[in-house]
Amino acid sequence: MACSKIDPALHQAKKPDWIRVRLPSNPVFFSTKALVSDLKLHTVCEEAQCPNRWECWSQGTATFMIAGDRCTRACGFCAVTTAKPFALEADEPERVAEAVRRMKLKHVVVTAVARDDLKDGGAEHFAQTIRAIRAVDPAIAVEVLTPDFHAKEECLQAVLGAGPDIFNHNLETVERLTPMVRSRAKYRLSLQVLARVKAMAPLIVTKSGMMLGLGETEEEILQAMDDLRQAGVQNLTLGQYLRPSPQHLPVLEYIRPEVFERYKEIAYAKGFEHVASGPLVRSSYHAADYKPARVTALTA
């Protein structure tokens, strides 16, 4: 990761009482962990050290991370390993679909590491995974959380052509902090990705998210909300950045729960259709709470 961009003068804020993670006690947690291991799958729950993995796995849900566990980028906030990736596994889409079948999931989130080493950035691999899940049950809601694919229309079309219900690409942070927080990614490029997706597939729900506590101001947060709305984004997640290791960017501020609630109200007032905002909120946290229109119609 780009440790040289971290200002040594920045000090880690003290973790407050409201940042609490419940440890697993439900046997479903261990059966989910065993299933993921049995099918040799990766989950962002583990690779990104998500604080909610105990809760989600105890409920029998997980966010599948395809295209390996090695990323070609080195973002200052992310715990995923940066290294030369291995070749794609041709049977991985079917293994994900088998996990979905065994877990009886009704809402599936599929994400991936950035694969800048591939001509299409892994877009066709996303498409194959979506189609494999659709083959299990067409009524399953499929949400993808993708890298930026350098905003290439052919890559975006490959993913959109497989028919995901929700297309999520995270802005991650405000414009001023993007060069420090995100490796090779650009704030305006991410907005371009989201705007292109909405233009290319108006019926697919677009979604994005940001981490707070990296030194952004309220004015910058509200501007980012406006930028996302201008790009046609419908769903928004806001969560607290948590430092995965001393080598990553420090937390400069722990945002109070009531502030997250106020941002949620502001976001709704700006026109977002669905907002999840809280200290432990992540991109796919309680993703199934939102029901896409297509799935609602099929299950009505």
C-alpha cells in the first residue's frame, strides 16, 4: 500500500464505546465459515476484515469476493493483499452459485479485487458469476460491487448485460482525500462510472458508499452526496472507517451515531431512495433490506 502518503503527524483517534463488535456464538456462523472454506471461496468479510462478519455469518449471509484475493491496487484503507494476482479460476462462478444454493440466499452481493492486469478488469468474470447465480433462481436479487474498470464502456456493458439488480461502485471518500485514500482511482472517474451505468441501464439500481473519519469536513460530505445524486445514484451507504493495521491510514475522528443519523436524514432529503448510515455500516451490510423492483414483482 502507499504508506508514503500517510502523514506521520496524523494520530490515531481513541476508539469510543459505540464501536463494538459482537463475537460469534450462533452455530450458523461456523457452518457458513465451513461452507466458504469447503467451496474454496473468498469473502470480503474476511479479506477486508469487515467488523460485521460475525453478525452476517451468524445469519447465514456473506459477500463473495471473486477473481482471487490479490489486488493490483494498494489503497490506504484496505486490508486486502496487494500482489500480482493469480489466473482466474474458470469454475469460480459455479462455486459461488453452489454456495448461494446451499445457503438459500435471496439477496447475493458479489464483489472483486481490482484486476488491472486483465484486459477487461475481470468484467466477464463478474458476468459469468451473475449468470450462474441466476441459473440457481431467477428471483434472487444480485448486487455487484465493482472496481472502476477505468470507466470502459465495454467492461461496464459486460457486467450490465448479465442483468444485476444493483450496481454498486464506492466513491469511498471525498474528492480532496481521494489521492491519499485510493490507489490509482479518481473521484471524478468513479462518478463517471456511476453516471455511465445509469445511462446505459436506467432500470438497474445504482449505489455507492463512503467511509467517514479520515479528515473530511461536513461540507465535503454534503458535496459528495450532491455529486452522487447528479450521477444518478439512488442508494447510499455511510460508515465509519476502521484502521485494519498500523500500516494503514489512521482514524482521525470517530463519528458519533447521532451524526450518522443526521447525515441519513440529509441524504434522504437530497433524493436518495435508500440510505444506510451508521458506525458499523459497510457497503453490503443488511443489503437485503432493500428490495429491487424486479425481485419484488417476481416474488409478489
